[in-house]
Amino acid sequence: MYQASVPVIKKMLTNLSAILGKGKAYAQAKGFDGVNLVQSRLIADMFALGVQIQIATDMSKGGLARLAGIEPPKFENDETTIPQLQARIAKTIEFMDSIRAEQIDGCEAREIKFAIRDNQFEFTGQAYLLEWVLPNVFFHITTAYNLLRQNGVDIGKRDFLG
Amino acid sequence: MYQASVPVIKKMLTNLSAILGKGKAYAQAKGFDGVNLVQSRLIADMFALGVQIQIATDMSKGGLARLAGIEPPKFENDETTIPQLQARIAKTIEFMDSIRAEQIDGCEAREIKFAIRDNQFEFTGQAYLLEWVLPNVFFHITTAYNLLRQNGVDIGKRDFLG
């Protein structure tokens, strides 16, 4: 469970931070404000890049904390720039590094229950990781990648995979 | 290894097929050809929706076949419509259903080697699944979702997660 969670998500978040760095450099080279990238959306009723990264990190720290049976750190969701988003990713990775393998290993069958608005969710630990945490983390990181890619940032799938 | 691969990917591909169905219905309701969705891109130098789905299914059948030590079926990459893409997904799932758990379980340490153009890749079975197959499958399915979402199809993350 640990091998299928912490190192996998840490690698993806590390790649995400590097991709954001390329976005920042692109904005500088083109002479526009990187904040424009943070506020970019694929369509008006989807979350902007900044929120995609807030959710990707929330899913990472919240999901792993729930698997480990501990409390995740709380962040303020006040990031408006690329360096602030990268700092949020770094804080998330710092928290993940504090989780020991034995806190997560063996939680396959643990009952995981939570509610989002009116929806009740019930998972085993394993299903929670494989059908909730990982798909959500990959979803928001890929969407962040797609937003930067669509805006012309010179990144490829190699950057996504690391 | 089986639990972290076949059922996870099967669920995501099943959701993808349903999302494509919503795309087809949307095109019909709006009175345009669904092929326009298949040919849509986030930006001119990215793959179109149809290719995203070809790669998502190739990664699924190829990755799982490599883990199981068997040959995957070959598809012609000649799909041009949404129903043809859904048929490709169905054929991929049919192949996945033919893989027994004992063919994949226990392959954590198996050496996996392959080349893409000039790049040589070497993984253990576990790293291949967690750092290559799953990220690639999620990447292309999320990108397909984003393409349909950006084109106005009424889908949400609930459709992606299933």
C-alpha cells in the first residue's frame, strides 16, 4: 500500500512542480504575467490552474493521511502565483515524507468513510487508494498539464511522467 | 498486482466509454457530426481525441499483457467515429477479462525492458505498473475527458470516477 501510494504521488507532484517552473519561465520569456496561467481554464465552468493544483495537493495529503490514520496539515488556499503553488507542492511533499511505510502498509481492509456534501462514501483502504485517491490526483495533475500545454508551454509527456 | 491493475483500468475504461456516449448524444442534440469531437485537439500539436483513446487502450492492453507475459491483441487504429472508439474500448476490456489474476500476481520483481524510439526503459513489474502504465492510462483518459468537457459536453468528475 505504501509503495503504491507515497512514492507514486510524490513523483507525480515533483514532476508537476517542474512543469509549473516551465510555465513560469515561458511567461517570463514571452513577457506576460505568470498569474495569467494560474487563472487559465479549459472552459469557463471548470476550475482554473491554481485550483487544480490546490485540489491535487489536497487529495494527496488528505488521502495519504486518511490511509495512515493521521491528520493532514491544513493550507489556506491563498496561492495566486506559480512560486506559491510550487511552495504548496513542496509543503505537501514534506508532509508525505513524514509518513512512515508502516503507517500505511496493512491498511488494505481498513474501512474508510467520508461525506462530500450529501454523498456518503465507503471504501476499503485499498479501494480508496486505487479508485479514489490515485484517479483524483492523476486527474488534477493531468488537467494542470493540459492547461499549461494548451497555453503554449513547451512540455511533453516526458515531463508529466518524469 | 492484479488488484492494482486490471480492475482499476477496467473501471476507468468503462467510464471513458460512457463519457464518449455522452459526447455522441451531445453532438446529436446540437446537430453536429460526432466526428468533429473525435478530431478535436486542445492545441494543434497535441493528439486529437481519437488518438488519445487509441493510446489509452494500447497502454492498457499492452501494459497488462507485458505484466502477464502474454501477447496483446493488435488493433488497426482505423477508428474515426465515437461508436468505433467505444468498440475499441470494449475489445480492450474483453482482452482484460481474459487475463487471470494468477497471470499477473507475483510479477512485482519481474524485469520489464522495452524501447521507444531511441529510449531504453527498464522497470521492475511493480514500477512498470505504478510509474508507467497507470500514469499513462490516466493521462490519456483525463485528456479525452478534458477535450469533451472543453467542447461543452455535460460531464463532471463523477463521470470520470464512475
